[in-house]
Amino acid sequence: MSKSLDDGVRRAYWRANLRYLAVLLAVWWLVSYGCGLVFAPWLNQWKLPGTGFKLGFWFAQQGSIYAFVVLIAVYVVLMARLERRLGLYEE
């Protein structure tokens, strides 16, 4: 963003950006810490189809990494939409 933007657009951009980050980090915490550690004993009653791995173990080893990659993609899409909405998108 250039310095010529007014404060209203700048504040709206950062307010939305911080909101997106807070929600996505909460989801990441829930998947990595919650599903991988806290809820793992409860999730271990199910197995991942086709592998035989318990679901809590899978979240601790693989699922949190996949969730992190998906959250990065979601963040990119959300920021692109925000930039279009505020007129900041560059081709």
C-alpha cells in the first residue's frame, strides 16, 4: 500500500487482516494442539480409513501440517478478496 492511501482504507485493511489472522491462528491451534494433543485420546477411537492409523495420532503427525498448508491458501484467497474490495488489487 502506498502512502497516498487515506487512513480509513488503511485502518480497514489492517483491521480485516488482523481479524483473518486471529481466526486462522485459532483454527490452526485447534487442529494442531487440540486435535493432536488435547482431544487425541477421544479421536483415537476412530481410525483413518485405508491406513489403520488412529485419528488422534494422524492429526498429531500429519493432519496439523495439512491444515497449516490449507490455512495458508485460505489466507491468500481472503487477502486477495480484501484487496479487491478495497481497491488495492494489482494484476
